[in-house]
Amino acid sequence: MMRVAVFGAGGVGGYFGGRLAQAGAEVVFIARGEHLRALRTHGLRIDSLKGDFALRSVRATDNPAEVGAMDTVLVAVKAWQVTEAARAMRPLVGPETFVVPLQNGVEAPDQLAAVLGARHVVGGLCSIISFIVGPGHIRHAGAEPYIAFAELDNRPSERVERLRQAFVRAEVKVEIPQDIHVALWEKFLYIASFAGLGAVTRAPAGILRSLPQTRQMLEQAMREIFTVARARKISLPEETIPRSMAFVDGLPPDATASMQRDIMEGRPSELDFLNGAVVRLGREVGVATPLHFFIYHCLLPLELRARGEL
């Protein structure tokens, strides 16, 4: 039985951790506040397009020190919380523990490795539209739940295969990509473009993809990230942009990205690790990213206000 800690039990961590627990894995959720109290008192309820379920009793805490070393840690906090989470999760990381970041963006593996050591970190990503409805209650509202992870040097490993098998038992679509860096940048290309443009226009997927002007901007945003990736020696295939646009075309018309929802509701967001990262990572290799530069700086006042810095 695999022993899994889920650091951050929101829409992503709650769903994937819940599915693992439902399938018999030993799962502990690291959570806080009302959500933590509800998990301890009533368990975890998940409403899902793949079938609703409830776990009447789950193990949950806000103190990693009382848990001890686990086989693996799924890191499901927001991108801007990764470094702080890495320091807090040290008690969960024993000699054989490996940590799987599931953040949007491409920088989380390096952030985790800087605190925990590179041998404890693999690359990871997921795809799901899910969120906390109320304490202890999560809704999966769109997209086929999908998770992928691999060693950062792309070599096969027993530990990654064991986790893959745990997700297979949980009936979650799971993959070990041939090149985890390509997989991370493919998702980055899609989510930074969709989230950034959605946040600036306040429009959901149905409008962004059907209005010719915003559809063209979406493709332009993706092209900028594609160019940055290639300049950084990431071998994105030519079909990445058409495939990403097809994914947008398949979303529910009212679908929005979590960054867009956070910005619209006045909460801190992943802006610095999505559109901000495109600008920053492009500048490092001499690639101009004018559309992402515009998106980032348009949204920056809202971001700073949400963080109490403006």
C-alpha cells in the first residue's frame, strides 16, 4: 500500500488524494482552517462528473511533523506557495520520499529541489477543473481528470511506476511522459495563454474561442510561449498549438482558469508564475513576448492589490 501525503487539499489535491484513498492507498491530507475541521469531522465529499463519492473518515492535519516520512508527497498548493510549502513539508520527506509538484507553470520542480534536494523531486502536472464548494466538499466540474509525472532526467524508475499503478487502481487517467519537460511546457503554453487572456477580458472559454479577435490573441499568446520553449531547448512538437486550441474548443462554454477566477474575485493568483514567467523566461533567452508582457502588466495592479501591496 502506498503512503501518500497530499500537501494542499483543495480542488486538485482533494480530488486526486480522494481518488487514491477511495482505492485503498494510505492518504493523509495537509490542510488548514475550516476545510481541515470539516475533513476531520465529516470526511471528504467529492461531486464529480466521473461519479460522486464520499469518504466518511480521512486522515487530515495541519502539522506535517505528526505525520512523519511518507512514500510520496503530492504538492497541490498554488504556484506562489511552493517555496513556503517545501519548507513546511520537510518532516514528510524521508530518505526514500519523492515529491510530485502539480502546479501550473514550469518552475515548481526547481523551487522544491532548492529546499528538499533534487533527488527527492520529480516533474508533474495535472488537468482538471475542480474547486472547493465548501469545507470538506469538492466539485469536479470539467475536463477529464488527468495526472502525469516522471523523473526529471526522464529515466524509468520503480518509484514513479509504483505511483502510476496507484492511480491506475484509482481509475484516474495517468501517464509517464517520454519527456516530462515537454509535457510541462505543453501545459504551460495552454494554461498561461488561456488564464491570462481570460483574466484580461473577463471572458470564459466559449467567448474566447468563438470571437475571431480573441481567438487570434489566444493563438498569438501560445505562439510566444512556443518560441520561448524552443529557445530554451524544449522540443515542443509543431502540433502543440493546434492541439492546445482543440483542447480549448472542447472545454465547457463557461469554463474559466483558476487564475482568472482568483483575479476576478480579488484573491492572490498565479500571475507571476504564468504570464509573468513567460516574460521572465523569454527575457533570459532574448525572446520578446509582447502579448504576455501586456497581459502581465495589465493584471499586475490587481495582483498587488490582492496581496495588500498596493
